[in-house]
Amino acid sequence: MIYTSVAVREMRSEDLDDILAVSLSRNAAMNITGLLVHYTETSEFMQLLEGARDDVLALFHGSIAKDPRHRSVEIFHLEDGAERLCPDWRMSFCLERHGGLKERTGLSGFVRHGELSDMRAGFARRLMIAYREEIMRRDTV
């Protein structure tokens, strides 16, 4: 599953640390993996969640969609995949600021302008793959 949302206020580093700590613990217990991207300029989130469909949907509807720290929560992509994109990441995190991957990819206006409402499901998946590859590249350099 890939979903997007918008923070109700500016996220401080403490807020993001809390989200990650809870995600790591909860995801380990549910055998869920994934990647969370936070766009600081627009206060938007994009998250990839991987695992058994019932577990992912239970997590999303039971906790994530109800979290008062964000609004406009929308699922953009949901599929049964043959393999996980992030099999070893209980929850990896990417903070997107100026520059970086946004300027190196020509995927769409979303990457340049944060237009979440214009995103299609296939694009969402390709974008998460690009973030995964960027994180893996940084970790090996």
C-alpha cells in the first residue's frame, strides 16, 4: 500500500522521531515493512507499507487513518506484490528537503511541486522505488 497525507501542523524532529519509534515497534510485531517520506516544504507524507494485505489494511484503518497529526489521508496504490520492495526495513525514513532526488528525477510535477492529488498509482510505486534506491545508494557510499 502507498498512501499520502498532509500534516496538520509543521512537524518537529521530535514528532518524526515519535512516528518512527512507534512504527518500528508496531511493524515488527505485525511483520510489516516500509518507507516513510516526509516533504518538509509542503508538510506532506508518503508512505509505503508492505505485508499481508489484512495486516496492512488493519494497520492503516485502525491506526494510521485515525492519527490526528495528519489529514487528507488517501490510498494511492494497493496491490498484492510478489515480493517486498523493502524487505529488511521495519520502517525506513527519508526527509525530503530542497534538492536531492526531487531535482534528479523527471517523473512528474508531483516531485517538483508536491502535487499529491495529481499522482497516479503506478507513479506512486515508481517514486517509492526511487526513494528506496536513493537510501540504499547513500548507505553504501
